[in-house]
Amino acid sequence: MANTLIKAFIDKAKVRVVDEDMIRWDLPFWITALNDAINAVITIRPDAHAKTAEFSCVAGTIQTLDENFNILLDVIRNVKGKAVRGLDDMEMLNNYRPDWIESIDQKAADCYMQDESNPNTFYIYPGVSDKHKLLISVSMFPDPVTQNGYASNETISISPAYDNAIIEYMIYLAFIRDAEFASNASNAALAQQAFFSLLGVKSKADSQFYKSYQRNQQTPK
């Protein structure tokens, strides 16, 4: 299924707020609202805009994502080498190999771990040499949509599965702008609730898949 036109989002949003001539909410507002909505979706659902990329390691076990990456989703394999096991238990490794974090200059990583409190950092074991290459899956924020993209019928870069959530967030941003009026505050709250509900429903639908996926990642490759 093709991704949705920028124009289609704005056309739907302006009908929803009963401002089809864009008198109260102009085109620059809607472009900004669409960008904010896309980023809000990706913040909650990092897999909504996932890319595969080569990652150049520093020497050792502690690795930090590049600034243009949002969140690490998976370490797939050593480039030109073996697959990497996913999400090993750091506590277990600390107990049985307390010096694991000091390992360095090995030819390939066997497994990786993440600390949820520091999502831009991940750990590999054993440690590798400087500039060792890994193939990783990461979440990235897309380039912002523009008024030129609106005029030239460009599409957004995330799946239509998230279209309804994006629309609801755009509506929320429109009504919250005039929240001093009771009806607008109520409409903003309803749109925000719908946004979270749509993403929550999708998360529940995906949960069984991700549980299975994580189990598969923890088995030897």
C-alpha cells in the first residue's frame, strides 16, 4: 500500500475542524502540525519509521548511537560475519562474567544488551576493535514535510497504518491552540484520547508478535 499524500492529511484535518478555506488554521500551521504528529507517532512507536544501517563501533563493549538515529531496535549481525543474539541478560552476564565489559579487540560480537534508562547506548559482548561494522535496525525521525511537498503531491514516509493517529494528533494541535474556549478544549481532549487509543490498540495487536520475536532473538543464530 502506497504511503499517504501530505495534501490528503491536511485536507482531512481542515474538514474535521470545519475550516476548509484555512482561515483560522493556515497551511504553515498544518505543515508544522503534520510534522509534529509524525514525530509523536514515532516517539511512541519507534518501529513506525525503522531503517537498517551499518554502524561503526568504537573499540570495546560500550557503543553509542549516532545523533541521526533515534532508538536502537535490533543488532542484526556483524557485517561480513555471524549474526548477533538479541537482548541478552546483562545482570546474568555481570554475575557470571563480571569483567565482560573490559573485553576488546575480538573479531565479532556474539550478543547485545540495552539499558532502558539510556536508550542511546547499547552494549555488545565480546568487545570488538575500533571501526568494526555491525548491521543494526534503528528508529529514525524522517525529514520534515514541507509546503513544497504539499504542492508537488509528495507522500509522508511512514506506513498508512498510522494515518488515523496522525490525523487525530493534528486535530488535537489545532483545537488546543484555542483551548480557552470550552468546546475547543473538549475537542482537543477527545482528539488526544483518540490518538493514544489508536496507538494503544495497535500496540496490543502487535504485542503477541513482539513477544514471539524477542523469544526468537534470544535463541542461538
